[in-house]
Amino acid sequence: MSNIATPSLKIAVVIPAYKVGSHILGVINKIGPEVSRIYVVDDCCPEGSGAQVKETCTDERVKVIRNSENQGVGGAVIIGYKAAIAEGMDIIVKVDGDGQMNPDLISDFVAPIAGGEADYTKGNRFFDLEEIHVMPKMRLFGNAVLSFMTKLSSGYWDLFDPTNGYTAIHRDVARHLPFSKISHRYFFETDMLFRLNTLRAVVVDIPMNAKYGDEVSNLKISKIIGEFLFKHIRNFAKRIFYNYYLRDMSIASIELPLGIIMLVFGVVFGSYHWITSSQAGVATPVGTVMLAALPVIIGLQFILAFLAYDISTTPRRPLHRNKNQQYL
């Protein structure tokens, strides 16, 4: 565990509470003294998790916030973020209340932010290949698919495990997030990455082990793949427009549209002549084949060049670094 406790650094933990009545008190009890405030956000929990914490928890750091209507995990976390910002917390850690996330790792998530190396940290259960065998195979496959889509839509090509909700963020970065536009449901974690990229925030993965007990996950990957795919395509289009045409222009701004145009032309032109030749029972002329193949090859090269440029421009300079020198 990293030693990040300093007199001037105030760390808050946000715990969204929904159907976690049997686990949340154990999670709170494991949170160390480096944390100044714990926000339990009862997201209109049918088990009354918030009331349970209020009645039985004696930890003075705990503050219970209850939503009158269910906002989803993202909505609950955003409410916790706003409360932490209002109370002047410096770094805000999000921990689930179901016991899957080890509170002993809080210092590991905070250290890169306190050290001026990152604006946002998130867990990665895939770092240790010897440990991921405990993860259900369907969930493992779903996370791999979602991770690839997230790389495309968010621009953080060096990150994995996008649905991992164990995160930490610096207050000065959180203050600039458009909370009203961020998805409030299960797309919250991946939408956060897209929003962070538009701010050019530095995001770092924190290795952690997968942990599964008797808790039941509300996330069914098989049911949300379609919804996630649509939202990833939307965010990808927005990110490309924001980063390559609205705020800046580069060679990549030309490579992507030119590559797509040439690829589409080659595929359509080649398919048309192949179908026509097949119906006529004659071989497609070599010149026609080359005229179709050449744009496809060149188009793919332009698209690959764009991807190489996009990967190389992953944010590397933390937004809050200058403001955070007092903590070093």
C-alpha cells in the first residue's frame, strides 16, 4: 500500500447503495483512516441500505444521502461527487457497496493522483493473468468486447476493464465534468472515460484482483451489448469531431475521411462489378479488379495511419498537476 496521507490532502469515498444491505457495513468498516469523509448514497434502495447505515454505523466520517427516486449507479455517484466537491474534498474515490472492491486498495488508487501523475484512476482486474480465471467466462468475454469498444470511443488505448467501477478522481477534474450529460446507468464508467478524454485528462489503470462472493451483479452484459454498441459509436463520432475538427486539425483529420471514402468506393465498385460479371458468366477483367483493390488497400492504410496517430495522442499531462504541487 502506498503512503499518501498528508495533513492537507482530504480524501472522500462515495459508496452507491442499492440492494447491498448485507455487505455495506462491512465495506465501511474496512475503510482506513486516510479517508476523511464517506458518502453513502442510498439510491432509493428497497432494502433501506441508507437507513440501516444511519441506525447502526457509528463512524463519524459517514454521511448518508438518500435519493427519492432511483438514479442508477452513475446518478448516485454523481450526487456523491457533488457533495464531496461542496465540502472541499481533494480526491474522490468510488467504491461499490457489495464487497467486491477491497478498501485496502484506496491508497493505491489515490497515490498517482496525489503524486501529480494522473487525474483519474480506475481498477483493472485483467492485469494479473493468473488471477482472472476466477472471473465467470461470460463476463470475461463481455468485458473483453466492451474494452475494445471503449478504446475506440474514449481514445484511452492503454486502458482495459472499462466496466470496473473502482475509481478515483481529482476534485479539479470532476468540477469540469458535464454531470448532466453523463450516463446515469450502467454506461456510466465508460461514458466517464469519453468525457475525461474531451478534457484531455490523464487516466491510469490500477491492478487489482477479481473478487466474487455471494453478491449478485445487476449488470447483465448479454442484455446491454446492443445499447453499449450504439453509445460507443455515438461517443466515437463525437470524440473524433471534437478532437480532430473542432479543437484541432492534423494530418489525421485528413487520413480518416480519405481512408473511409477510398475503402467504401473500392468495396462498392468491386462488389458491383463482381456481381455483374457473375450474372453474365464471365471473368472480371484484371484492370477492374485492380481498380477495386487499390482503393481498398490505400484506404486501409490511411485508416491504420489514423489509428496509429490516435493511439500516440493519448493524454499524458495531468490537468491538475500545477494545482497539486502542494501535496508533493
